Amino acid sequence: MSVSFARPDVTDMVLRVFDRSVHPELLQTVGDSQFDVGSCRISLRLCRDGHAIEFRAGNRSVTETAVSRHLELPHFGRLISRRLIGYRTHEFRAGCIQYFCSYQLEQIAPELFLDLHRELQMDARRAPLAVEFPGVSSASPGSLSFLQSDRLKNGVIVHSFHTFPGNAAILRIQSLFEYVGH
């Protein structure tokens, strides 16, 4: 018996950011990576429909998720809950952690989407964390997700890419997490 996977419709995607950790079992993780920057710990997770990034500094955490709005996540500690449409930025400070993100959802003509999708597949081959789910048919491209990170002295910038072939859409998120002290 084979199990198929379809990425959620891009209109169901939301950005949810918490001033705490989110339990990994809530997230259907398909790939993960962890590393340290100074005294901070960064956890990157690719999920079936998006990603989760946790930045921990001392006893404080900020967790960014880009997931389907249908995924049940806690309300406690949620600072941002926005549909991922168009272009938008968010920023806040949670104790010793400064957070900033900008995202852009691009819906593209189907013939151009295939070219951009192929370019992103090449980029994903060099990414430390990437996954491509099978397409809904042998003729359709799979859904692609990958994360790349740039380490800073006291933080990290994470570049997230997610494709939605059924919608001919690409979601790009750039997130900055930085330890700024007390």
C-alpha cells in the first residue's frame, strides 16, 4: 500500500510565532538539524507542510512555524498568527531575543513556475536541510522545501523556501533571530 502526500493549499498557510518552545511531536517533522551559535541553540525542522525554527538563548525561546492553519498548535505563548499572503514583515523582542521576519508569497504563471521550481531544486541540492515530496502525478513536480542559514556572532538568519505546485506558488521567508542580552 502506498501513501500519498499533498501539500496543503497555499491559502491555508499561516505564520505562527511563539515566545516558547513548541513540542516537536505536534509538527510531523520530516527532517531536522541543530547547531549552536555562541551560547544559543538553533533547531531547524522541515515539516510535511512547512517548517519550524526554534532559537534558544538561556531559558528563553522563540519558535517560528510556517504550517497549515489546520494544524493544531497551542495558543499559549503565541505572539503572531497571520495568514501567509502577499508580502509582510514582523518583529518583536522577547526578553533577550530579537526576532524579525519578512515573507513573500508569489503566485506565478504555471509555465514560469516550472522554471523557477527547477532553479530551486538546484539550490536545494546545496542546502543542509531539504526535502521534496512526490508530485500528485508522474508528470507534476513535487513540493519542495528547504532551509539555509547564515550564522551571525550572536544569532542566525534562516532563509526558507517552500513550493506549492498545485497553486503555482513559492513562499519565501527570511527570519533573523538574535541574542541581544538582558
